[in-house]
Amino acid sequence: MAALKTRISIENLNMFYGDFHALKDVCLQVPQNNVTALIGPSGCGKSTLLRCVNRMNDLIDGVRTEGRIIIDDQNIFSPETDVVLLRKKVGMVFQRPNVFDQSILNNLRFGLRIHRQMRSKSETMELIQKSLEDVGLWDILKDKLHHNARQLSLEQQQRLCIARVLILLPEVILLDEPCSSLDPIATMRIEELLRVLRERYTLVIVTHNMQQAARASDYTGFMYMGQLIEFGLTQGIFTAPCKELTENYITGHFG
Amino acid sequence: MFRKINERIIETAIRVSGFAVIAFVILIFLFLLKDSLSLFRVYPLKAFLTSTQWLPISEPPTFGIIPLLMGSILVMVGAIVICVPIGVATALFIAEVAPGYLKMILKSLVEILASIPSVVLGFIGIVWLGPFLKTTLHLNTGMCGLTGAILLAFMALPTIISISEDAIIGIPRSYKEAAYGLGATRWQTMWRIVLPAASSGIIAAVMLGIGRVIGETMVVMMVTGNAPIIPHSILQPLRTLTATIAGEMGETVGGSDHYYALFAVGLVLFVITFMLNFVADISLRKSRK
Ligand SMILES: Nc1ncnc2c1ncn2[C@@H]1O[C@H](COP(=O)(O)OP(=O)(O)O)[C@@H](O)[C@H]1O
Ligand SMILES: [Mg+2]
């Protein structure tokens, strides 16, 4: 295997919701061009950790963060970091598909607009086509771009959400239980999509579904009560975990 | 058994009051229609709708509704232009920007504004706003359409603010999260996501606010100058539909042509208000969908 490059380096991260210590000394090196899964019982801090990486937690009152997250040699918590650019570089897909109540076209154009990247019409259309092709929606939607995005099926909505992130040419994509509102077949297809996207992006996916982590990820981190208990190759975590807690969780002894 | 009878009684009572409201509205409409028709038996409908003069006590009288309608429309449009941006901006500020304590203060201010009697507003218009506009805009008189429009805007503001605010608060959090997640700033999120998503609720708010002031009489009678002539600008004295009815009803003889003409004016007003509320209702329903 080629030498792994670290894309995101999380160093001694502590996070507090007010007095509640939600993340405890988390250290994690997210490898580039791989799918990294975060698993653990609900409430263990998976979403919290994920939302630290593009600073979505800034939106919540009373949140305090200690430690560093390094992306491209820069600590994202430092005052010099431009959050707008950070979120462009580190895109996020949410648990429930959250397309805007507007046309498909507007959903895709939104990112270009806010980042002042509206080029000529033909260039914009090219980008839109490319991003829809990447998520396998172009052939279905190319004649329906003016339809309201909320008329799509949930799976298509979630794909559109991914396309909406891709159009901004991000480098990292964070996915917070992206399949939890989808049926098993749609879930499989999204997982396939992730495997394709891995070639070009660094993906971090939160899931409470262990089969999904086993199927779709290259690396897995197991979290418990705000701590990262174990991190390693997915195969290793699922076949020969080092920690007893991990083993108990994977074998279904709690959860 | 008892419970069943109880249920029956309550259900019937609710149903009766529901039908009673509908019946009242229809009765009012029929009443207006009947008295208006009495006018059109002696005075042509066409003249009522097209004549450009309202001269109820000259010989022979002219009952042209156009000057009054123009007066009402001008004041209303003026009020809309003033109160919509202010109202929507305030609603956005309260819903999205203001910290907790400021939110409380603003909301109670809006409630206080809603509870000011219109006579008091009219009084403020006469002693303060009118003279102020007169000197700053170099007008012949401060009693003009603009003064009325500003005061009506203030009367519509509480409705617009509180209903728009509800519409904005009702926007799913997930939309905002999506926008922030893509790197949008707070203003971009408000302008491009929150406002469009709340638009039908906001339109309803504006309609209801305007619907509330279109029937308003006291303020416009006190400050708009009461000149039943076609206004060429909002800076001229004018007279609205409501002010005409309220101002002239006391001087007419029951059963005279003039008396019936005022009912016809009332009918026009009723139709306008009804349509406004209808549109507001449709957009509210759309926004709740
Ligand atoms: N906005 C918040 N305010 C306070 N506590 C929160 C907030 N969000 C999450 N928490 C708490 O932080 C812990 C981790 O939550 P989360 O990261 O959502 O867990 P997971 O995604 O693993 O299910 C939970 O105990 C939760 O109650
Ligand atoms: Mg979660």
C-alpha cells in the first residue's frame, strides 16, 4: 500500500457544550483519499467530532473548543482561518437530506453564488452537469432542472445534497449518517457512490450502522463517551480489535 | 350516555357559531348590496364608476367613486412602500439576529404599537407629523396623503412584524444548516434562503396588515386633508373611501340618494377588503403546506 498521507490531523481535541465535556482528548489522523468511518453508540460524540472539522459547531451558543485540527498546515481554530473558505474546502452532507425548497438548479447554483463563482452561463451549466453526473443524477434530472428539489425521492435529494457540495470542488467531504433516512437499496447505492468519490476526495462518514462501516470504509474509528477508543484499518477493527470496549460494541454486547 | 349528549351539545354549539359567522358576512353583503342598488335605480352605475367628481350636495349631485378610490389606493400604496421593508427587516432582526433580551424588548414594543388607539396616532399626525412634513418638504399643507400613509404604515407594522416573524421562525433549521455548511454567511443565508422560504407567509402578513388599515377611518379622516378630488401626487390632500363614509354619514338624510351612495362606497370597500383577505388566506395556506 502506498504511503498514507494525512489529510486532517486532529490533535488533543476537547470540546464542551457549556459544562458538558463532549469530546475528550481526541487524536485522529484522517488519511487522504480514503473513507474513514466513525462508529459508536448514539450520543458518543460522532456528530460533534464531525461538525468540529468544518466548524459547524460555531453556530451553537456556549461551545468551547481546545486543541487543534490541522488542514493544509493550518489550525482551523486559529483566528486567521476564513470559515467560509474552510466550509468550501470541507463540505458537509447531513443526516436528513436538506435540499432548499427551490429548484434543483437553484440548489446547485447556491454555492457558486455565495462564493462569487458564477461564471458564464455555459461554464456554470458545465459545472452543474459534472456534479450531477458525479452523483449519478444527470440523466434523470437534466430535463427537470427547474423542478422543485423537494419533489425528488429522498435518495435523489441526498444525492443532490452531495452534488451541491461537489460543485464547490471541495477536498474533504463529511457525511453525518447520510443514509439514515433511506431504504436499504438506496443505502447500498449511496455506499457505491462513496467508493467512487473516494478516488478524488477524502471522506469521513459517521454511521451507527456497523455493517455500513464495514462495507463502505477503509478506516474506522470507534468512539465511546466522547473518546476515540480505537482507530485503524476497518478490517482490523472488525476482525481483531485491540480494545475490549470495541470488541463488545462490534459483537453487539451493548449499543 | 351523559358524555355523549354533552359532546352533541358542544358540537352543535360550535357548528352553530360557525354558521352564524358565515351568515353574518353574507347578511352584511346583502344589506350593502340592497342599499347600493337603491342608488343605482336613480343614479347610473356607469357614472358611479367612471365619473371623476364626488359632489354629493351640488345640484344635481355627482357620485363618482374614482377620486375616493384613487385616494384610498394612493394612501395604501404609500403605506405598503413604507411598512413592508421596515416590517420585514424588523421581523428578520427579531427572529434571526437580536440577542434574547433585545428580542423581548422589541416584541413588547411591537405589542405596544399595536395597542395605540388610532385617534392618538391621528393626533400625533396633526400636531407633529403633518407640520414636520410641511416644513421639511415645503408643502402647502401637511395634511396630505403622505401623512396618512406614514401613520397607516405604523398601524400595519405590528401585524406585518409578528406574522412575518412567525413565518421566519417556522423555516426548518436544516435549511439554514445546509446554507452555512456550504459556506454561506449569515446575510447570504437570510437573503437567499430564509426570506424566499418564508415568502408566502410574509406576503400573507403584508396582506393582513394592509387589510387591517384599509378599513381604518380615524387616522385618514384626521390627517389626509379631506379633499375628494383626484390626487395627482401623494403630497396632496385627498380623501379615502372610509373617510368619506364616516365624514358624510352624519350629514345625510336617511333614504336620500347621498345616503345610498355612501352604501355603494361601503360595498366597494367590502369587496376590496374581502379580496385582500382572500389572497392573504391563500398564501398563508401555501406557506403552511
Ligand atoms: N447542541 C448541543 N448542546 C448540548 N449538548 C449537545 C448538543 N449537541 C449534542 N450534545 C450532546 O453531546 C453528546 C454527543 O452528541 P452527538 O455528537 O450528537 O452524538 P452522536 O452523533 O454520536 O449520536 C450527546 O450527549 C449530546 O447530548
Ligand atoms: Mg449524530
